[in-house]
Amino acid sequence: MHFIALCTDRPGGLDIRMQHRPEHLAWLEANKARVLLAGPFLDAAGNMNGSMLVIEAADEADAKAFLAADPFAKAGLFSASEVKPWRRTFGATL
């Protein structure tokens, strides 16, 4: 089953994001079988200020546990996060 994770960085979080970005990217690569799509949200100046991921998980609890292992989450980068079940209806096959 697919899930969408919508994560908002805490105010002033860009320094935390940049500090932990190499570890986060390595985590994405190590989990590429489960992370189908991922990328940052951008503010008006083009600075990263959040994340969106499409992941594969057995259920919502599994999705949340998986996302808790993200180095960004472990570093306390996110002020808010939401996980929603999702079904692809149109577009590229994931």
C-alpha cells in the first residue's frame, strides 16, 4: 500500500536540514525499494522548507515507524508531519 508523507520544517530548520542532508540522502538510497518518490518543498526564495515522500508500507503504523527512522525526523527537523494512504490513479507507474 502507498502512503504520502507531508512534512513541514520547523522555523529556522534550514541549518538542521543541511547538516543532516547527506545522512538523509543515504537513508533514501538504502530504502529505495520502499521510497518511491521524494523531494523537498521550496519557499519563495527556493530554499528547502519541508518534504514530501511517497512510500510503500503495510499499513499506517508501518509507514509512521518507517518515517520515524528518517535522519531528518530523528534530528527534530519537522514541526509537523502527516501520513495519508494514497492510491495512484493516473500518471507514471510507481
